[in-house]
Amino acid sequence: MTHILCKTTHIEDPGSKSFEVKIKRKMQEIFVVHKDCAFFAYYNKCPHTGATLEWQEDKFLDMDNALIQCATHDALFMIDSGECISGPCAGDALQALPLSIQDDEIHLDV
């Protein structure tokens, strides 16, 4: 199943945006990060506590827009892989979701 999330221009580079989508018959919170002309999608759930990551609506990146940052305990994650490189869940990773870009739209392919 494919969900059209938004136009590619609706997420700044660098930037992020949250979405609520139905996956496997259940509403799920996810987010998309746009960095260096690439897009990455993850479940909005910290591997340490299961808490949502954003510190303000659609704000998932650290102050330098270089890493994804958990608002609960400041864990830092690589944008391209979701790997936690700092914090209590170091070595764990965010759960990635498959995306595709078609006609300037971001598609979630689940």
C-alpha cells in the first residue's frame, strides 16, 4: 500500500515533518526528514523509551540540523540510517520506513 504524504517542497532542506498514517490497520505516528536533497522516514518512537521524538511540532533535528534528536533524553540519531550515536540507546536505531518520490510527491510504501 502506498500513502502520498506531501509534496517534496513542503519539507525544507534541511527540515522534518510528522504524519499520522494507517499502517497494518493501526494509526501510526511517523516523520520524514529532508536533508541534502534526500528524504528519510522513521516511526516517531525512540528505541529507548518509546516516547515521541519531536521537541516542537515537526521539529526532529538538532540545532545544527545535522542529526535527529530525541526531546526526552537528547539521544542523537544519524539522519540517513536512524542509528543512535549518542545517549542511552547508543547502538540501537530508529525503525525506518520505505519512501519513494514520484512526480514531486513523497510516497510511503508500506
